[in-house]
Amino acid sequence: LLADFRHPQMRSLGRVQKDSLTLAAAEMQRMLLQPIGGVKQTFIASYNEWASPTGVRATQVVRLWLNDGSPLEIEEGVPPGDNLVWTTFVNAPVLVMTANAKWTVLACSDCSLHVLVTETGAFSVNLQLDSLPAQLGMQDSHTFVLTSNGYFSCWELTKRKAFLSRIPVLDIVSNDVHLHSISLSPSGSPFISFTNGSTYSYSANLQIWIPVDTCNGLSRLLGEAPSNDDLGEGAIATVLRNKKRPGVAPKTSMATRTWVGRAQMEGWIFAALDARSHKDLRPMVARYTDMLIMNNTTDKVRDLLSTLDSWVERARRKEKCDEWMDEEQMKLMREMVRQLISADTSMCEILKDLDNEGSMVF
């Protein structure tokens, strides 16, 4: 590693063309069948070639209840009457849809997006997209769409409010890399993963994409990834668990692995804080504390305790950007870190010094 610093070699940079981006739109099918998330034996079906007796063509959307659990036996275009909960119509064929117990979202071939109340089939919101839908999904009351022109949007359906509107994904797309998955945190923050292993989130506060976990040369210096128990059950942890880790580079020193791993964990904590995900933040802070104690990094332990004090104060004040912070949860997280530190004989003196000096809040 020192040799690399003494004799640096400039790496050539190839010119990357990022003038335009086109994603494949969803293909039209005669019939779509979507299970309703969280509701057993119920489905939303769209019949894209429905026609009235007078020859008017439209798309029929129905909610079906299937007691026998065999949706594939439904004859296309003829929903069974006994199993029909409600029916409605849209003008254009449905290309992709998603549904949960509260909302049903339809993205159509005329670039329209319709939000229906799943219980009754009533229309709640109708939107016009910039181009055809390429990806559509939903997390609780948030729904997102990625269009074929490469724009990402996300809405909070209960409040009928835009969370993100027409954010270009062009900046995070690399050559010869394909989209792998899109997911949302409970607050609506998106996580977009690519086939090269890189994952990005969009920061509503900073108004820019931020790297959550990128696939680069440093990935081969990390060693084993944290276990599932270390990461918790949050949205970021779910994305990281699904990532395939590269093998460790030969002759990588333990000190180098420690430095790189610590920097990576700090990036994950920032992403969890920006995504407003308590489920990610607590286990990651616990893991980070263990890393600092294991390597006897006293300066960073002091900095972490000071940061936790500031988080508690921010949660108490409840300023606009900190409304998601729960004061009680922040206090519990601070107490958890203090307990981890006090259990280590070489670190417990830090707590005594801080208690004597009084914690400084920035």
C-alpha cells in the first residue's frame, strides 16, 4: 500500500457518453394478474382486449376473490361473476401494475398512471408520465415509477404528495450495466441496484444520488461481509444482503481491511440517516461501535458519543428535516452505545471523562 503512494501511477479515464438513456418499457399482454399484497386469495386482473357489444375497445380492471387458489384457470376476458368484487375501466392497455390492501396502481400504454382504492375500485389519483413505464412498485403508501426515458418519481398516496418528481437516473448508470432492482425505505427513499453490485439512494435533503454500496477495487479489501444479524431488518440491510461480495484480494493486511470496513460502515450509517430508517440505523451504529472498540479507536468513539448527543437534541427540537426522528429511540440508541463502551475495560474511561466534562452538543 505504501509503495502505491510513493510511486503513484495515473490511470487513464475513458470518455463515457451519457447524453441519453432509454430503458425498455414493459411489454403489453392480453391479460395481467397481480396478487394483492397482504390479502390472501385476492387478485387484480386487467383484460387489455375488452370490447363492448358496440365495438368500443378499452381495458377492464377487476378485483377477484379466488377461493380455490387457482388463478391460472380464469378464462381471459370473462371474469367469473361469483368471484368478482368490483370492476372498472381505463382507456388504454395496462402495461404493469402493483397492489396492496389499500392501493392499486396501474401504468398504461398511453403514459397515464391511475391510483385506485383497492377496497372499492374508486379512482383516487390520475397522473401523466413523461414516457412509457419501465418499472413500477409500491412500499406501504409510497409508489414509484421509472419511465423509459430514465426518470424516477415517487409519491406518498395517502397525502397525495410528491416525494420525488422526475429525478434522472442518468448520473448513476454506467456502461454495460443493467438495472437489477428498485426498492423503497418506509420513508419513501429509493434504493436502485445494478448488476455490477452498486446501489444508490436519492437524498431528498441534498438533492443528489448518493452511493450506498458501490462495486469497486475497495470491495476486494473488505473481507467477509457483516452477517444478517449485524445488519438488522431495514431496507438498506435487505439490499446489502442480496449483494454478492467479491473475493478478498490476496496479501491484504488486516489493518487495511479494518480501515476500509470502517469507512464503508460510516457510509452505510449516513445512508440510513438520510433514508430516515430507524431499522437500519440502530444495528449499524451497534456494529460500528463494536468495530471501534475492537480496534481501540478512542477518538472516533468520542466523536460517536458526541454525534449521538446531537441526534438526541435534534429529535427533541423536531425541526422540519428531523420530524422522522423519535427522541425515545435516539436515547435508547445512545444508551446502547454507552453500554457497549462501558463493557470494555480499555474504553470505559472515556465515559467517565465525558461525564466529568459534560457532553458537548453541536
